[in-house]
Amino acid sequence: MKRWLYLVILLMIGNFTGHARQVVDVHSHNILPDYRQVLARHHAELEEGFPLPAWDVDSHLSFMDSAGIACTVLSMPAPQPSFGDSEECRQVIRACNEYGARLKAAYPDRFRFCAALPLPDVESAVAEAIYALDTLGADGVKLATNSRGQYLGDEALDPLMEVLDSRRAVILIHPHKPVPVNEPLTGRVPLAACEYLAETTRALMNMLARNLLVRYPHVKVVVPHCGSFLPLAVPRMKAIMPALQARGSMGEVDMEANLSRLYYDLAGAASPAVIRTLLTITTPDHILYGSDYPYQPAEVLTRNLRQLEEALEADGELSAYADLFLHENAARLFDLPSEGEAGTALAERSSVVEAEVDTAMLVRISEIEIYPQYRDAYLEAALEVGATSVREEPGVIAIFPMIQQRDSCQVRILEIYASPEAYRHHIGTAHFQTYKQGTLHMVKTLDLVDMIPMNPAAMPEIFRKMQRVK
């Protein structure tokens, strides 16, 4: 009877929350009249190689409703409205930020915004960041990969980074036309097709090379367009970094600690194959959905989202993370209400009230290699978070760390969760987040291997036998 009641509750939750209006979109743009006017004044409407699309609130809400998007985080698109007149740039950006605040107030459940900043004027950017975050209630800031040649990671931006770090700000990065640029080349290959990815990678690698996100550890950075080329660039940087440091060409960089501050949106070309590539440099709780509305037609973006959802549901390894990618990671990052608010609260309570072992349970073996100097500290942290999780979370059946006899830096953790929902609840807990942020720099390699139990019904007897042996 209890099992049937459990299933009925889950079905009711599914019918209550439904599919519609649950996704969070972290990569969308509002293109406002003040912004258009400045670009037109400087004949810059086509600076990025394509015309600015139309945008208005009603059309955006209509797209969100048809696509099943609950909330959108808006940001200013490219190009940066800076044409040599700092006051003009400050005025248009202030107007756009204040519009974002009014829109958020009018639709608090549907729209959030990341403020634009009047770079390359760093002093003005600092003042606008303080005003936007402290007074307007901005949910973060949007930074261009470069502002008229001033690239992210530039030492001149350190005062701005200090302000953002002190406020634990979320930073949305967006590619802009590179400076300098090979005009004949970009005339044949549109910026959005290739150079945007290279531009994002260029800016991020400049930040990583300066160890920037270790020096400013409280910011969280969202990398656009499926990580751009970072899944290729990061392993290469790791491989050549010792030689560069030995020659004095590069300073000390804690690559893993820097990477732990990065999140990735799926705008542009999301697919299971792309997500697997991303997972070579990040973890499932750092991947977010993004549409890039209105730069493609609403019907195309809606179809792409449906195809992504279907592909994730059909993927045996990634299906457990679909809700993380599409809603929960962004909700946690931007402090949004839980999915469907009451619906998700009920789902979490019902999914972890009792650790029911059935075919829906999630079983994983985490294969981890630890840097030798961190072995003892990592093992202590892993044992502590495992014990806390099993003790405090009914949906966590087992977290069982082990080390290889022949190599104690090779760690294997057997993880058993009552359901994918229990796992998603687990990675949102404070004790897991403390463990993760405190140990990422200790990890040399990480592979999460999801397993399929061949006889889940035997699990209760296994635990009963363990109790008898004990």
C-alpha cells in the first residue's frame, strides 16, 4: 500500500508541475530602443555581422510559454555601445539596466536580468556595477569578452573584479567582435559561426592564465555557447603549463580551482554529444540551458528545446541530469524559486521521505584520481560528506569511498540513491557543496560511471545481511 501511495503522489506531482513553464533560460537578450538608437547613430547596427532582431516583452513571453520556459535571465547583446563618448555609453547602459529592473519588478517570476557595464571605462563600470547590484537588484552582470580591445583578464579590470567578488556576483560572458579582426576572413566566415567561440575561449584562457578566479573566488562565471573551445583548450593548457612555468612564461595557476568557478550554457548547439564533451572539464551541476532568443526564430528555438529534452530522456547516462541542466542548476545559481515552487517542494519531500529501493534508483561509481599531496585531506573530506549524507538524507542509501590497494591516490566511491530526485536533492545540500568546492582542486581526473542494477530487488537483503554480520 505504501508503495502505491508513493507512486500516486509522484504522478500527482507530475500532473501538477507538468512540462510547461519549468525551464530556466540563462542566455537571452533584450534589445531596447535606447540601445538601437546609439548603434544607429554610429552606423554600428551590423558591427557583429548580422542585423539586430526585433524584441518586445509580449513576443518574448509568448515564446517562453510555447517553449515551456518558466524564467529567463536577460542581458544586453553585442556590440558594446561604446564609441569613444563615455557619457553616452554610461547613459544608454543606465537606461537599459533600469529597464531591466522595471521588467523584473513587473514579471518577478518570469524575468531576471544581468546588468550591462560601461566598459572600457573601468571607473564608470565599477560605479554602475555597485548601483545595479545594490540598488536595482540585478541578478548579476554581463561582460563582453572584450570592450573595444580591453579583454577580460586585463589587469585594468581588477578593481571591477574586486567589487564583483565582494558581492559574490554571477558574471555572464558573451563574445563580441575581436579586436583586432581579420575583416576578409570574417567576411567569409560569419563571426557567430567560429570566431565567437574562439573569442570566448581567448578571453577565458586569459582569465585562467592570470589565476583570476582563484584571486576572486566568490564570483561565478557563465561561459556561453556550450563552453566554446574550452574542452579542447583546457587539456592543452594543462599539458603545456609545466613547461611554460619552468621557462618563466607563466605564473602559478590552480587550474582546477579556476575551473570550479565556471558554469556553461547550452546556447547554440546543445546535444548529448556536446554535453559529454563539456563533462570532461566540469560536473553536471554546472551546466545550464540557454536559448539565445531572439537571434533565432521562436519556433526554431522551441523545436530545438524539445529535441534536447527528448535526447536527454533517451540517453541512459544523461537522463538523470535533465532537470539539473534545464532548471535546477540555474535556479540554484540565480536563487530562483524551486520548480513550480509548491510542486517541487512536495516532490522533494516525497522523493526523500523514505529510501525505497526499486528500478528507479541511481547507482554510480565515481572514479577519481587525487593529486598525491592532497590524498589525506581528500579522503577525510570524502568520508565526512559520505557519513553526513547517509545520516541526514533518507534518499541517500550509500556513499562508500574506497582506495585501490596498489595506488592509494586512486579513489572509487560507490554511490546509491533511492532515485534521480534523491540525487538532485543531494547535490543541492550545503554539505555536498562545501565538499565539492573544497576538494575540486585536489582532483586530477574524475569520471562518473552510472551503473544499471541487474537485480535491484536483492539490495534490501544485502543490507540485512550486512547488519547480521555486523
